Amino acid sequence: MNAPDPRLSINQATLKYADLATALRVTADAGVQAIGLWREPVHEVGLATAAKLLTDSGLRFTTHCRGGFFTLPEGPGRRAAIDDNRVAIEEAATLAAAGAEGSTAILVLVAGGLPEGSRDLIGVRERVRDAIGELAPDAAAAGVTLAIEPLHPMYASDRAVVSTLGQALDIAADFDPSVVGATVDTFHIWWDPDVLHQIARAGREGRIATYQVCDWKTPLPADVLLGRHYPGDGVIDFASLTGAVLDAGYRGDIEVEIFNEQIWADAPQHVVQRTVETFGSAISPLLGAPVDSAS
């Protein structure tokens, strides 16, 4: 196996059934230099233990997934969600400090879907803006960037009322770019006819917090959440999207984030190996000369 691309990061969701220690070990053993973590595996061992495991692994920390889900109307549920996001901000800061040099304190935000009984997509989206307004001072104080992730429109009812990069950037525009940015995930935005213009806009505004890649292939499974594939195994034009992200000035790590039952059922070390191989063939040739991910 060729040496992994220095900008490759394994998003822990790709290793769904591996515990934190295993995910860190197989990633580091493969020569990959970075990892993005999810809150649930971190909570299983506790934040202090997770931070130590991350430090001992020698890996860079790229993102913390996920915050958000704050589309409820005002009330106890919304207050609990805001408070939980404050905890997630502190987790992201702690883990970024524990990671190797070049780690980034980025909390990925998934907005949340329509509350039960609601059809007010526009109004609910404004609740997302209001929630981020509450959280922005906490993020700024902790040195964390909130990265709004637009999800494919098929998730608008249950997961994310923010469906396009343009919508994410419209919300982020109210805040300092170091505090609120956007997640550019190929699975969610590849279909958007305006996406290249919006990536360029994100670059001008300094809003690309993280770039995530995986592929789209039909037919989708019954659970459309699990329709992600290794880069190069589907129909996404990575050349145009990655070129636009690079032209926009993004020089950070690139995460592979895959939700797929067959991939999850595979041995974690083989998943990392396949990720290294497919990233190397589908993404690395688009990156040109290696770039220092800490730049």
C-alpha cells in the first residue's frame, strides 16, 4: 500500500463500530496522520480519557461531530439542545488541544429537521440562525469554529433544514469567519447547480472550515442515510469540486466520511486501507504537490 496522502483524515463515522481506541490505533497504524471524532465514542470513555488517547496516537484532530439539532421552538427541548451544543464546543476545544500539531477546533453543525407538525421551512431555518447567534460567543471564547453543514435536500424534513451551501453561507454571514463557517461535503452538495459559485463565495468570505469527501451511487438503500461510498466508486465529479475548493484557498485536511452498512461491517483496518487507496486514486491526483495541512 502506498503511503497515505498527508492531507487525508479518517472521519470516525467511517469506522462506525470501532471504539475510540481501535479507531485511533488502526488510523495511526496505517500511516494516516489525522482523524475526525464523533461525540458518542468520546462520551463512552469520557473526555479526559479520549483526549489522552488522542494525544498518545500522535494524530491531528480535524473535526468534532456533531452539534446542532436546534430547530425546536422555544422551550425546554430547545434550551437542552443549546446547552448540549455548549458542551460540544468545549469538547472540540479540548480535543483540538490534545491532538498533534496542526489540529483544528471545528464543531460540525447539522441544523436539524422540521419539528413534528411544522411545515414552516423558512421560519425553522431562522431558528438555526438564532441558535448559532446564542452559541457564537461561546465558540469565540473557546477558539472553536462552528461549521454549518448543509445536507442533501432529501434530509430536510428530518435532519437538516439547511440544504445548500448558499443557505449555510447566508446564515454564517452574520458572524466572524473564524467563529462560523461551513462544511463542504461532496455527498450533500454535488448535485447543486450553483455549488461552484458558492464554493468560490465561501473562499472569498473565508468560510470553508472543512472539506469532506465520499461518493454517491444509486440505487440508494432503504435508509438513505447509509448511501455513501468510497471516493471514486460513484458518480461525483471530484475534479470540479476539489478544484473549486482548492481555488477558494482551502489548505486543510480532507476527511473521508462514509455511512454504509457494508463498509461498517468490514474490519476497521481494511476500511482504513481501502480509504487510503481510494483517496489516493480519486482525490490525491487533484491536489498537486503536497501541502502542509497546518498552513
